[in-house]
Amino acid sequence: MSASRATGARLPLGQPATSLLQRKLERLGLRDPSDFVVHLPLRYEDETRLVPILSLAPGMTAQVEGEVVRSEVQYRPRRQLHAVLQDDSGQLALRWLNFYPSQQKQLSEGNRLRVRGEVRNGFGGHEMVHPKVSRAGGDLPQALTPVYPTTDGLTQASLRKAIDQALQTADLSDTLPEEVRQQYQLLPFAQAIRMLHHPPAQVSYAELVERGHPAWERIKFDELLAQQLSLAAARAARRRQKARELPPNGVLLKRLRASLPFRLTDAQERVIQEISSDLCRNFPMHRLLQGDVGSGKTVVAAFAAAQAISAGSQVALMAPTEILAEQHFRKLASWLQPLGVNVAWLTGSLSVKSRRQAMAAIESGEAQLVVGTQALIQDKVAFDNLGLAILDEQHRFGVGQRLQLSRKGEAHEGVLALIPHQLNMSATPIPRTLAMTFFADLDVSAIDELPPGRSPVLTKLIADTRRDEVLGSVTAEVRQGRQAYWVCPLVEESEVLQLQTAVDTHARLVQALPDLRIALIHGKMAAADKQQVMQGFRDGHVDLLVATTVIEVGVDVPNASLMIIEHAERFGLAQLHQLRGRVGRGSAQSICVLMYQAPLSAIARQRLRAMYETTDGFEIARRDLDLRGPGEFLGVRQSGQELLRFASIETDTRLVVQAQEAVAVMRDCFPEHARAHLRRWMRDRQDFLRS
Ligand code: ADP
Ligand code: MG
């Protein structure tokens, strides 16, 4: 073989068969024997038994043996192979809508066959359509046949073979010490694993597929324990890290408080305190600040920033969109600049010159607060002494981005010595159980109260056939001196179509409402244009802002009191809640109109009903979780990471509690076991949990 081939420039001839299989297996995350071992069946087929034909009932999947007593090709209602199988007890019809000559031959009259399939009611009694057929009289397997989760082009047979091979070589030793197993009455690992891959025929099928069997309990316990161990490890690791202590220096904070045009709510005061104490510690804060849309998180961030700055540190605040970053920049600058704080601004769309200036100010430490987008975490941005990093709408950022920000701390002789404190803000409330189980080592603060004087947004569901009425209410609102948003239909599949839709929607509205000042904003516009449009809307020069979901997060224009969402049925629940949160920020009664196109799918109907029935972000989150399940809810589905494969935090609460209990014992008394357990269950997923 030539050198170029050996280095992989071309696939060597003659070997792809195995590597193709390997690639498919890898797609399922199956690489090492230990991966295969915990690739567990979804369900099982019972091929251990034969039943008499007389005992068959519609809906059951069964296996019978008998003699073919009739076999013919019928032409009505269409061409099909029809056969009748008979045993001592009765007859069963078999049917194939497509078939090969070889099948026809196999089904010749007089042949004795074993068939397996689902029983249905046919014209002349029970029948099986496209059953699995083999010769009668073969050995019956002793164990149930596992059916594994698989991927395109990977057959159950090859998957079973690969798993069975792995079971022979893999290390199945127990990572739980005897004590822990006894205490929670758990099966040994090897026994549980072997049982789940090859359950004996007498095991309760219901317990197996519903995962109530003791073997499943052991696996679920292991999985939950691994997760909790990993969280505990992350927490301990964070406490070993060093951060600069940032105690409050009274003057700046007092002046900030005095300059605000409103009184902080009790909830805001409380979370400001919580953050303040974290900042005084010498290990990095890792706190999630939750507060429903409009609850006033920005000002809390301002207090955290002021405290850090008063202690001599730099602060970075990162927002997911330019529009939001710009809005924060304005707001924070308006609060802090008069108090002598130097606020800088950094986004990807700055001119080369402004960018260079901003970078220089960041590097020299002259910029005390830097507000920006993802541009802040680029390699080239070097802070002089970043003490606090704030992420707004943290769920919009990936794990990697969050980690990158925490690496912008202070280095000494090239080694990262001080990690910045991190404050994550989010309006997507995470139900408590989820936060506890999934969010690594994260302390949670919640603003559970809205500023006074807000009346809840009134939500209306209106079919798009009543568009004229909606246009009328836009005009009426504007006549009263208020402003409105019109959110364009979502076209997720194509950016080009999305853009076109936005432009069309704008054009139609301009035509329908000639007296109004209407502007358009969308993601593909140049940053400067976006800024200009937002500024015009903020200043009241625009009555109606036609927008794509670029305004979804954070945008704050209190005079806007009407929100129209076209094709609301295409949006997700969290998204609708965020969009609706753009209104109801001032004292005027605000209205959100969800226009929909009938007929609605069942899930869209449930989403719209939830929006209609409640404005409480926590309740919405709970329903969203019900509708979507935790993986998608937390936005981890895209990252390809499954959080829990076997256990469910909703239904396995007892195991969750037990696993939490066992963590301390494992870490304190059995550190070797704990490490082995994490190796088996977590592998490369630890980073994810740490974020
Ligand atoms: P969110 O939590 O959605 O980020 P913002 O920080 O944008 O909310 O605040 C929403 C609006 O409420 C802003 O206009 C803000 O200035 C105002 N606000 C914040 N706190 C108070 C308060 N205690 N009293 C009155 N208005 C407040
Ligand atoms: Mg906000």
C-alpha cells in the first residue's frame, strides 16, 4: 500500500465493510465496549413461545406454527399473496401486498412454517399482514429478543451482534460499593445489565418496558448518581478556583440608587443582596438570575456591575443580539456614566477604528464596563482585570461561549489565576427540579414580583380571516399616542423566505395603513440601520414596528402597548411569551393579539390556549416542559447531548432523592468508586454539566 493511502488520502480498498458499520455505531455514540453495554433495549420481542392459533386475539403480537393449507395469488382488491396456516386448534390467514417468488415458494401448500406478527381482524377471521416467516421446528430462544434504539441502515441483527460481543469483553465490575447497594437494595451492575440485554422469558414484560423492573432501577439509579456526582465535583472544583473579592464600596452604589427614576421592588433588593454577598467571596460566583420578562433584571445587573467597579474590577455584559446589546449600553451608560463610570461598547459591526479604540480601552482597564455581543469573547479581546461577567438571556448562549467568557479572567505569567464571577440572567424560568438536576453548579436567584403599576397584558386569539379588525385596533392604539409591534410570520426553513416575508408584510401594512409611520426591522439589516430604526421607535417617530423575532428578547420600549403576532401557531411557547413580554412595560393596558390560521394542530392549540390562559412565566414554562420534554426545553437537543437516557426526574423522584443522598457517601468514603462510576456514565459529558 502506498504512503498516501496509508495516511488516509483515499479509503484503502477492501476494508469499508467494517468501517461503515463502525461509523453507524458511532452515530449512536457506540465506540468502546463500555458504551455498548449501556445501550439498552427500547422493548423486546417474545420469540420464546409458540401459541395455539385458537388463542390469538386482535392486537397481540404472537408466534405460531402450522401447515400451509392454501396459498394463492389474489387480484382483488389488488394483487396480493394470500395463504392459510393451520394448526391443531384453528386457521390463520396470512397476507403479503408485495412479495417475491421466493416467498411464494416458501408458502407452498404442505410446508410447515413458524410465523410471527401482529394479529388483526381480516375479512374471514384473524390474519397477519407481512408476518416474519421461518421453517417450523427450529429451536426457540431462551431469552426475550431485545429491540435497540438504532439509526438508519443499521439492522437490529448487526446491532445485537455488536452488543453481545461487547458484553463478553467489557468491564462489568460494580462501581457501587456493597454498602450503597445494600442500603438502596440495588442489583449488582453486571446482573442488571445482562438481564436487560437478555431477559429470561418469565420476566414481567410490563415491568421491562415500563422500566419498573429492579434491573432498570439499578440503571436509573446509576445514571442519576453519575449526574449528581458530576455536579458535586463541579461545585468542589469551583470552590477551589480563585476569584477576586469584590466588596461593595458604598458611595457608587448609593449614588446609583439615588439616581434611579423608580424604587426597586423588594424582590430586586433581595437578589441584589444575594449577588452582593457572592461577589465578596474569593471563589467565583456562578449564579442564575431568573425573572419573568419585564421584572427588571437589567437594573440588578447594574448594581452588580457597580459593586464590582467600585472594588476596582472591570465588568463585561454580553447580550445575544446587537439590538439588545445596544439597548443595554444606552441604559447602563445613562445610569452609570453620570456617576463617573467609563462604559464601552463592543460588537462585531463596529468600524475598524472604533473597534480598535474599544479594544485598547478594554486592554488598558480604562473601560470599566464593557457591553457587547459575542464579539466580547473573541480571542483578541484581552481584559485588564475582568472581575465580573454578566450574560443576559443566558439560554441563548452555548456552553462553549459561557466557558470562554470565564476564561477572560486575570492571568499571571500566562496562567489563568483569577476567574471572573459570573452572573447569568434569563427570563425563561427553569422549574426547580430541573434546575437542581441539570444545571450544574449554579445558584439560583429569582425576581418573583413585577414592578408596581403594571396591569397584565390582555391576550386575544383571532383568526387571520379577521385581519381588518386587527388593523383597526392598530390605528385606534396609535391615535391614543401609543405604539405597536407587528411580528411577521416565522419561516424557519429558509432565511431568504423569512426576509421576503418580512419585506412583504411591511409593504402590505404600509398600503393598508397609509396614515401610520411604519418601519421594518429584521436580522439581515446592517447594524447601523437596525440601530436607527430602534432609535426612531424609542423616540416615538415610528408608530408601528414590523419585526421578525429579532425583537424577541429584551427589547424595552414602555410606550409600546400593542403586539400583533401573525401566524402565532408557528411559534413556540417560550418564544410567544418572550414576544408578548415586549408590551405591558408601561402603565397603559397592553394587548397581545395572536393571529392564527385555522385549522390548528393539537399542539399549536395547546400552546395558544396556554398563552391565553396565563401570563405567568413560571406557569408557561411548566406547560412548555409538558409539551416538549426536558431536553428540548433546555435547548440541549441541538447539542446532541441527552441529559438522561433512562431515568426521568418527573417519575423517578424516589431514585433522584436516593442518588442525591448517596453522593456524599460516595465522595467521602469511596472516592475510587465515585471516579469509576463517573468514567462509566459520564465520559465526555462532564463539560456540559459544568457550565
Ligand atoms: P427584564 O427583566 O425583562 O430584562 P428590564 O430590566 O428590561 O426587564 O425592565 C423592564 C422595565 O421596567 C424597564 O423599563 C425598567 O427600567 C423598568 N423597571 C425596572 N425595575 C423597576 C422598578 N422597580 N419600578 C419601575 N420600573 C422598573
Ligand atoms: Mg432583559
